[in-house]
Amino acid sequence: MTQTQSPETSRSPEIRLAQVALGGLRQELFHDAFAYRPLPRMDVESRPLRFLPRRIRVYAGLLPHAVVAFMAMIVFIVGMERFNGGIGPIGLATALTPAAIVLLTLVRPVLAFWASIGTTPFIGYIAGFGTGWPWAANSFAAHLVVLAVVAARTRPRTAVWMWIGTVGYALFAEVFLGMGGGTDALPMLFVSALVLLTVTVFQVRRQADREVTAQQTVTAQERSKRTLLEERTTIARELHDVVAHHMSVVAIQAEAAPYRVENPPPELEQAFLTIRENAVAALTELRRILGVVRAEDYEAPDAPQPTLADLDSLVRNVQEAGLVVEKTVTGAVRELPQGVELSAYRIVQEALSNVLRHAPGAAAKVEVSYVLGGLGLRIANGPARGLVKPSPGAGHGITGMRERVTMLGGEMTAEVTEDGGYEVAAFVPVSREESDQ
């Protein structure tokens, strides 16, 4: 039994290669050849323009347009040099046409290439081939400018096809339109190859720089998201420990409460039993939901979580590390919810760590304010002093502090002070009922 092959598979590799090549030519130089593609403005924030004043930099975005217009003027001047005396309409057209084609690259680049190829034999015939054939002097200059501009505005593969098209026209003009005399086909092919190669190299490098910048931006965003998730995971772990501890205490106290009363009524026993069952159910659900944030190698801390009462120990530790810290407590000191105490301690700890890393030798102030509606924190430091250089961190500290304050419904600011130092200020609201618990 014989199998029939499709026309595509029965063709030879040479035919398929030719089809691919012709398809690329059609895509690059024939598809949307008349498309309107205005030349965009230059990025005014690019490195070549940063040294200019801002009011001038706005107009510097038109620099590519000015360069093309200047080259068009040069092409026109080259075309006018052939006329020593008066110039008629035909002579003026031969000087203006190549210059107009150069300007055409500003709006329709691919069409400008075909216009340059199509008008070259007519301008060479009218202008006389004493200066070269098949390109007159102004057509020679115009075609090089058109190749450079179009190659800079399209893909690198287009440059290859334009050079092949130029080679094809040169061969056609020499074989079928030869008029004798000298030829400038070889100089054109050599110079155009150098021009296209140079433009393509710069274009490929610019594209690579854009891709690297885009990749770096994506990487920075992913790093920021990962940092945020890590901080939230850490906070969730700590809150899990705090809430689980309190729920466990509630369950134990509810179970032991009936035994502290002699002959408790059945209603009281049932009430405490309900409280215990609800506490155990809530604790189980809490562990099921929040337990997923624990890594496989995460172990619950054996020591109790720190509170604001442990700030004195924290201050002594950083003072031993060489940081001068002044601590001030205002307001009526009272016990706050454990989650607030823990987050406040972590914020002060991270802020002082940032002072050690980013401002060595600077003095720091820690202010803890117990107010009626909550807790206020302020950690400020002066500029770095001494010979020790700052040690940049991973950039996670401020993110973690913001997450803690936001989670508790508070507000936080972190900014540079007028004297060159840094200040972190946060307020965490705490209701009277929460303070009494």
C-alpha cells in the first residue's frame, strides 16, 4: 500500500528554502509598504540628552527629524552642483526628488526605499552618467541615507533584504540598462554594506539593552513581591503563635472553671463546655488555615515573643554595638494586645538595625507614646558620621514595618529628615476594650 505525500513534503529542501526566503522578502519589503509610520520623538530622558536644560530638552526630542532634514538638504545641494548656469524644471526635479525621498523616510520608510530604487535610473539618465552609472551623485547619497534611516526604523532582517534589492538593481542596470562609461555599482554595494552593517549592529545592541532593562524591571518587581510575601508570611506566623496561645488559654480556663466552684449549676457547666468547644474548634480552624504559611523546616520559638517591656534589653544590645540610643516613654504605660506589642517591638528593632547599617556613627532616638487611642512610635537618627561606610541591606526592612502597621490598621511614614538623617513614625490604633483584655 503506497502513501501519498502532500505537495509541501514532496518539495525539495532547496524549493522550501527559496519559499521561506521569498516569504521573508514579501513580509519585510512588500507587506504594508505604503504604511504610515511617523518617526517617533527621541526619548528626552536618554543619556545623550540628560546634560541639556529641561526647557531645551523638550525640543531635543525632534533631533532625529532634524538630522534627516539636514541630510535631505545635503542631498539637494549635491544635486544642484551639477548645474553651473540656469536650471530648468527637469533639472530642478532631478535635484529635488532624491531630497524628497529622504524626507519620505520620516513617515513611510519602506516606500522611501522603493522610491529611491525606482527613481534612480531616470535621474541618472536625465542628469547624465558622467558622474557614474547607475547612480547619479545625489541619488548615490540619497540612497545611502535612505538605507540607514530605514534600517534604523525596521528589523535587522530588513537591512539584509534592502541590500539584496540594491544588488539586484545594480545588476539589472549594468546588464540591461548599461550606457557605457564608468560604473559606481561596486562602490555603492561596498559602502551600503558598511552602512547597513553599522546601523544593524547599533540596532541589535539597542534592542538588547531594552530587553535587559525590561528584564531587570521584571526582576525588581518580582523581588519586591517576594519580599512582601516573605514579610507577610513572617507576620502571619507570629500572629498565629499569639492567637493560638490565647485560644489555648481560653480553652484550658473554660475546662477548669467548673471545678473552681462548689456544686456549679448545670447551666454554668454547659456554658463553660460550650466556650471550650468553641475555643478548640477555633484553634483547630486557625491551625488549619494559618498553618500553611509555616515552612517545612519552621519551628515555633521556645522563648516567649518579645513585647515593649523588652525594649530596654534591645536598647542595651544596640548600644553595645556602638549605637548611641536615647529612649523616651510618654503617656500612661499599660499592657496592650500581644500582637500590637510584638509588632511595635519588631518595628523598633528593625529601625535601629537600619540605623546601624545605613548611618554608622549616628545617634538615634526612640519615642514610645501611650495615647488614649493607641500607640505611637518614632525612631529618628542623624546623618552617618565617622569613617565606617554604610552597609546596604536587602531592602526588606521598611516593607516589613509597613506590612505590620497596615495589618493592625495603623499608619506609618518613613522619610529623610532635613539634616540628612532618617525618621520612622508609626501609629497603631488600640481601643479601650482591647487594652483591657
